Amino acid sequence: MSDDETDFVRQVAAKASRKLKAQQEGKQSVWFGLGMSGLIGWSVAVPTLGGAMLGLWWDHRHPGAHSWTLMLLAVGLVIGCANAWHWVSQQDNAMHDDPEDKDA
């Protein structure tokens, strides 16, 4: 067998192993999915609202020509999205880099 065929066989075996493992562990409930989406939502909402509240406080204490509320709301949104992106990519890597797949 060539190297390409060997790599293909390993990839198919790893995917089959993951499917069998998921079937053995059982299906996740709808509540699990809702909990995960809620966790991601909160990881975006908390920094966004925190930035907005800090901006409101800053605008109240030091009024000026620029709106700190909008600026810090946007900064909080970017931080929250980066946080969610990092968490989802970390979970995806953990799901695909299972040590048991290396043996297959």
C-alpha cells in the first residue's frame, strides 16, 4: 500500500472509532446542547454587558465628546467573541485529538 492509502485507512479507522465510542457513550440530550449554547452565549454576553456598564459609569463621571459606552461595549463584544471562539476551538481540538485515535 502507498503512503496515501495508508493515511486514508488511518483516517477512516479513526472516524469509525470515534463513531463507535459516541454510540457506546449514548446520545447527548437536548438539554446538553442547550446548556452548551447557553455557556457560549454567556461567554459573549458577560464581557459585552460589563463593557457597557463600565462605559456608562465612565460617561457619567467624565462626560465628553465621545461615547465611552459604545466604545467599551464594542470592546467587550470583541473580547466575548474571542473568548467563545477560543473555547469552541479548544473543545473541537479535544474532540478530534483523542489519544485513543492515535492507536488506530
